[in-house]
Amino acid sequence: MASRTLTCSKRFALYFSKPKVFSCESFTPLIPAFFSTHIVGDRPVLVRDFIWSALYDPNHGYFSHRSGSVGMLEESIKFNRLQGRKAYMKYLEGIYSQNDIAWFTPVELFKPWYAYGIAEAILRTADLSVPLKIYEIGGGSGTCAKGIMDYLMLNAPARVYNSMSYMGLFAVMPLDLNFTNPKSTIFEPG
């Protein structure tokens, strides 16, 4: 019995031992960073600094160059008419070549289902005893707002839909980091 107690205590000693801490200076990666964009260099950096660099750096930031226009589809894709991934990719190729668009958002490609999924998640998680307020940052063409509002109109209790508000906040590039004067649009039911 004593030997059994001894082996158990050895196993649990791993859980209660002090963890070893390694400093960043002594750590040298064995494999080069294949997934790094080398935006900020080889030293650790704060997340906020990385995000700022990725978005606003004059040389490689997303907003430092004008990106192509974002597309808006006239009608939703009829997925039930496509025969698998290959047909979907061919259909997308046709859409992009016809519209001369840089890219489409997932909300556009999967409308109205993408927005319906967001709306369903809102219904499941929101406190519906108080008026519902939805804020969308970078609302673009309003496709997501329309899809969410349509879904809530059909599936939410009437009192929830009638008392809710939907605000789309649209940032002007380059982004004003003080957020003193954002453009905004409010969608009210009715």
C-alpha cells in the first residue's frame, strides 16, 4: 500500500510543481516563421501595434492603398442548382469576370443565409426584455442589415422587432482614431 501511495504522489507532483519559464531572448525558433508577413520584424510586438501596422503603415498597410471596389450581387446564388465545389468555383469565376470587382464579402456571396445566421445568433443570445440595439461597423452596401432586419421581422416577436434599432457605422479612410465624427446610418423598423 505504501508503494501505491508513493507512485500516486509522484504522478500528482507534476500538477503541483512550479512551471519553468523561458525568456524570449533565449528562444530561437527551430523553423523559420513560414506564416509571418514580416510586417513588424523579428521581435515580440503588442497586438495593437501589429494591427496598426497591418492597417495603416504607409508602405504595406491595408488602408494605405486604394483597394478595388467591393461587389454587390443583384440576386443570391442558387446553391441548390450547383453540383458541388467545382461548379461553385466556376460560378464564382463567372461572377468576378462579369462584374470587374475586386472581391465580394461573405454576406454578399451567401445572402441571405449569412445574415440570417447572424440574426438567429442574436435572437438566441440577446436579452429580449429590453429594446434590441444592433451596431454594425463597416456596413458597406447594407446587405447584412437588410438580411438581419428581414429575418427578425419574420422570426422575432413583434414587440422586439418594433422596438429595435440598427445602426451602421461607416469609417472614412484613413480612419480617424479619435472617433469624433463617424458617419452613421440608423435603420428603424417601419
